[in-house]
Amino acid sequence: MGSDQRCLTQVATSFARVHTLVMEQVSPVLRGLMRGNDLSYSEFTAIVQVFTQGQMKIADIAQATGLTHNAASRLVDRLVQAGYVSRAEDAHDRRQKRVELTPAGHALPVGLHTATIDAYRVVLSKLPTETQDRLAKAVGDLDERQLAPAQPLSSSRRPGLSGGNRQRQGARPAAGANKKAQ
């Protein structure tokens, strides 16, 4: 491995450690948002995707969440009923439905974003001021295009998500079904 690769590996490992520390603080907030609003992971993911991308078609939500079109359509139905999204016909193609966030839906990812920023502040505040300044400059040199991966990681490259171990997403337990203690 060349010195450039070693350096990148060291930086990536450091970012992963920081990410772990941040997620220790953000995960309870995420769980609280999901539980407090009776949202599944797929539903919350759909809300975040619409927040990030803006108005979306159901087919795009299906692709972003890994659900079938029918499952994504049912997911959107639940989110409409809960008041988190609205759905309307596409002006150019009446067969297509456009989904956008309501103010209640918009508030959820904003709350998670705020918690994430606060967690990074806590973690990074432990660094000396000089190090914080150098880090701010280095990270400030990156823009969104440089940070976005060219392709999302496949499930086989994500820890704990091999293709055979993934459960079908989007399904909710039947009413009255026992929930596992979390």
C-alpha cells in the first residue's frame, strides 16, 4: 500500500471513529423521533429522502428505500394519513404521483440534523482550538460533490447487511401483533 493510500486509510479510520462517537449521541435521538412519531425505519428514510431531494415520485421513493413500488405506495399512504407528506398528481403525467413534505414532516429531519450538529460539536470541542481551526479549514475545502460517493455501497459491502440476511423492508406487523422489546 502506497503512502497516499495509507494516509487516506488513516483519515478514513479517524472519520469512522468520530462518526461512531457522534452516532452514540444521535442514535437515541433518531430512535426517539421514530418511536415518538410511530415511524418505521423505511418511513423515516422516505421522509429524509424527500427532505433532501425535494418533491419525489413514488418510484423514486421506492428506489431510495429499497422497497417495491407497491410497498412504497403503501408507505406513502401511511405518511399521508399521519400528516407527514402530501401527495398530488404530477402536472405532466397524471399517472405519476408527486410526494412532498408537510411542515410536520419537514420538522423531523431538521430535528435529526440539529442533533447531529450538536453531537459533532460535543465530540470536536474536546480538540485543542488550533486543531479545530486546522480541521475546519481542511473540511471546508471539501464541497458536496467531492464528498458524495459515485455509487452507494452495495448491501454486500455494508457491515452486517449481506444480501441473504436482509429482511424485507416496509412491512409492518399486523395490528395487535406483539412487538419485540427494544
